[in-house]
Amino acid sequence: MMNYEVTVYTTNSAFAATFNNVYIKLVGSEGESNRSSLNSVNGSLALIKGEAAHFTVSCPESLGTLFLIELDKQNFLVFQDSWYPSKVEVKSAEGDKYCFPVHRWITDREVHRFREGKAVKVFEETHSLAKYAREQELIGRKKDYCWKELKEGLPHCIEETDPLSLPSEVTFSFTKDTEFLWTAADGEVDMYLTGLDKRNEPWTDFDAFDQVFRSKMTDISEYVKEQWREDELFAYQYLNGVNPIMIRCCKVLPENFSVTDDMVFLHGQGSLTEEMESGNIFLCDYKRLDGVRANTINGKKQYLMAPLVLLHKREDKLMPIAIQLKQTPADDNPIFFPTDSEYDWLMAKIFVRSADFQEHELNVHLLRTHLLAEVFAVSLLRNVPMVHPLYKLLVPHTRYTLQINILARLFLISEKGVFTEFASSGGEAMFTIMRRSLSSMTYKSLCIPDDIEERGVRDIPNYYYKDDGLKLWDIIFKFVEGVLSYYYETDDLVVKDSELQDWIQDIFVHGFLSQEKTEIPQKFSTVAELIKFVTMVIFTCSCQHSAVNSGQYDYGAWMPNTPISLQLPPPTTKGTKDHILMQTLPDINTTVKGLSTMWLLSKESSDFVRLGQYPEKYFTEDFPINQIKGFQRELHLLSVAIKIRNDKLRLPYTYLDPANFENSVAI
């Protein structure tokens, strides 16, 4: 008789334990065991959260090399519960040790198969049952994770429209669910108690708004409140605010932006041509917003411009020097300058900041992180089985993404969603903007080294998004290169991996709608291509999302700095008055809806898993485990360096400190 020592680990999460009857079957190269009940002195009560339970499975002869287990859970009397095992370890009679990662909820009475932890590519499978288990896993995944067209011209999304219909393996934990609801309620309660969410009238002065703002301040939001009128902060946000990818070097002025030397350099003290040749002039062009139909809020037409902004690098500072609020030059479309009256220049900047809010939320945040992360996740789940090295590498970077995106579609961009009802680009305009964004998106723009080079912004000083982002890209690239080069020693192995090729093809078709001009790979021909693409995926789902998400409340809590909408048209002549400015800003209820939403979207939960931490251990081989340890060391060193730098800054940049953000798009 051959005895196999089986240890079952139940994860330390709320409601992870089971009182049901659990059964196991061991499968090896020389045979398989009988289906055995996991009974001990404590019976099934041994399977409690955070604990390891020990059992013995006996077989008449050796099963050879173990490569698969089968688990099923049957009702105790009529009671069916859920169980979350993290892994199963088995020690054979010969002394060999095997680890079977599980890391998922088992909620039904079906048989679930889990492979031994060593990563296996599809063309390496030799045993017929291993091949069958692999095929059946993907057949089931394709049923569970189906594509759906959200809107024509946008990336496809998962078919489910209700978080409760998602497979349990991708849903929020109980902790995340509870805290998310509490944060949402906390963001609304002050507004509800004061009745501000019902007041659809303009603010009368900044003091009134300040009373709301002070209920939930951060250090940065307080700084923004004090400095929002200043040109230095206006320009700084293009570098280190929530939209740090808008700015680009300007070598030739656009034909529709007729700025001359005399307009921006007093008394002949400079030359635009010379400054452009020296790389000191930068442009932010919101042309994607041109011509879209603005929303109607509280029965009032709103206004959304497509401005052009010119900035000048002077020594170590960036400063705005000209703003045109509409794309088409005209007599009623003046160019504004810092030398204009206080309220003319401030009004121009407010229209720019409102346009930046729309561009940021729809393109930079929603499309380029949330929707793309969902595409990467669904394609992974449909095409790559758990035993594949790519799955083990990427699945932690998909955590909670599907549920958070379903919630966004339900509560932000649905017909009655907050963004739809209260943003100037709400309604059909937001889909128009995202279609334009996707049609002009490129692979290079998703890879920060290429993007920085293409925008010509490598030499801008105090551009902490760039500095930290490039370092993070290099650290992630080194980690991905180490892991994938271990499994793919030659380009031929990449080419022959059909699951890998299915993954990238699904992304090209469903994420980028088969648009070749994006230069997104349609297939992988080399190890180098694979490494770069996977680096981009991890960077997008973790670093880039944090850079464009985490500061929303910091920079948006003081509404005049980031108006969600504007309700008077832009000035057609100069001579703006104070009362016109106040009437232009969004109504009280619009403001508080935007404020509470940004509060929700900026709050992490306590089950936060920061970049590089992998509590669910999918890899079991020494080499990738050592690569993970090296990855964590590099991230820690970068975090320390960022903290040291930030200690010296008046306005610290924390959004790309790897200690501060998650592996995945989880909020």
C-alpha cells in the first residue's frame, strides 16, 4: 500500500472555510487514486480559514509522477457553502513533493481539476489526461468569459452586466465589497445631510464651496485650493497631475494657432522660432473634443471646448504662455495670455481644466487603463490555462478588474450614471471621444519609453511621472525578461505556442478592433516581442492606472481647479467679470456629485495588494520565485529613493511609488 500525505491549505479570508464534504483524486503518470474523502479527526471541520489540514490517501501501488488533482465538494445534509483553498501539497511514498496551486472559490458540486505547479506550455503536454484537462479548462473558460460589444468603435468587454453573475474567482472579496460600499456611502453622506445634492443652482462665492471642500481634505487638495489660480500649478499638472501624457514638444505651431513673438515675448525679448528649435515650447491640443455635443444638466445646456495650450520651459519651470479655447481661429475666438486681466486669463485656464477633466477621465483613465486592462484580462482567461507560465505571471494583474469595470458601466457611464448625468461630455459625447481616442491610439503610446521619446519630453525637468515611470518600466521589463526567457529559450518556442498566439490575437481583434495602424502585435514571432508586450500589460494595469487614478481627489476636490462641467459659453471678447466666472462653474449638485465620485475612485481598500506582491503563489519553481524576490527588491529600492526625493519637495509626487499602488486595476 502506498500512502500519500495530503495537506490542504484554506486561505485566510472571510468565509473561506467549508463545512461540506470534500473529496480528492490524485492523478499521476502511472495511474490515479480512488476518489477519497478528506476526513480527519475533525472531519471537514479541519478546512477552516487560514489553516492547513492533513490527510492520507492510500493507493495499492505508486501513481508515478503526479501532475493533477481533482477536487469536489458535496453538500453536508442540505447545506451548500463556498470554500477557498489556496493550494494542496502532496508528499508521495517515494518522498517526492508536489504543490498544486488552487487560489479560487469552489461553490458548486462539480469536479474541479488543478495542475501541479510547474508551468507547462501546450506543446509540452504528453499525457492524454493532462491534455484533456487543459482543453476542458479552456472550453469552460470560454463559456464563462464571453465578449460583448459595449459600443461600436470601442474595445469589447465581458458579456456580464451584473457583478453577481461573474465567476466567483474574479469577484471582490467580502472585505473589498464591504469597504467599497462604505466608501461610496461616506462620500455621499455629508452632501445628503446638508441637502447639497438637491441644489441645482450656481455657487455664489468660493467661501460657500470651501465649507463642503473642508469636510474631506488631503495635503495636496489643500495646496491646490491655495494655488489653483497660479500659472505654475496649472503647468505643473501637465507633468505630475492626473493627466501627465498630454504634453508634447512643439517644433512647429499648428496652423490654427497663430501665436506670434510679440504676443508672448514682451519688447522683443524672445523668439518663438528659436525657442521651438531649442525644444523649449510645448503644446497641449484637445482636438479630440472638437465638435462634440455637450451635455444638458439640470435643464441647462453645458459647454465643452477643445482648447490649444502653449507652454514655455524657462530654466527649470514650465509656464503657460497662450491659450485658444476653440480649434477654429475667428474674431470671436481670442487667444488669451498671462498679461490679460486676472479674470480673462483665469477664465481661459478654467475652460482648459474642464476640457482636461473630460480628456483625462474618458481617454487617459477609462479607455487606456480600465477598458484595456479588461481586454487583457478576458483574453487571458479565455485562452490561457492556469498551468501556463503566462497565466501565472499575469493573473495577479487582473485582480478585481472585471467587477470594477462592470460597476463603472452601471454607475458611471450608464444612462443614469454619474458621468452621464453630470459631466459636460456625458451622454453620446463620451462615446464619440473614446472612439476618436481608440482610432488614434498607438502601441508606442502605451509603452512609456517610446511615448516619452515620441512626445519629445525627455528633457523636461521635475517631470516625476516620466522619471518614476521610466524606472518602473525598466524594473518590470527586467523581471518579465527573466521569467519569460526561462520558459522561452528561443523564438521558435514562442511561435509554436498556440495559446500564446490566441491570447494576442484576441487582444488585437477585441481590444483594438483589428486596426493595423495601432501597430499592436497580431502575433508573436520573437521572445523580445513577447517580453515587451507583457511589460506593457503589467505597466498599464498597475503603474499607469495609479498615475492617472490615484490623484483624482487630490487635484479635483477643489472644484474650480477641475470643473466637471461648465454652464456658460466661453468668452468671445476680453473683459470677464467675477460674477460671470461664478455663473460659469457647475451647479452645486453637479459639484458634489463629482466630488463624491472622485472620493470613491481614489480610496483603496484594506485588502490592497501592491505591485510585486504575490500572496497567491502560482509559481512553484525556484527560478521564477527567485525572479519575484529580485523584482520585489528593485521595487523596494525605488520606493525608498522616491520617498527621499519627495521629502525635499513642496508638492510630493507619490502616485508611482510602488509601495502605494496595486498590481491591478482594482478601483
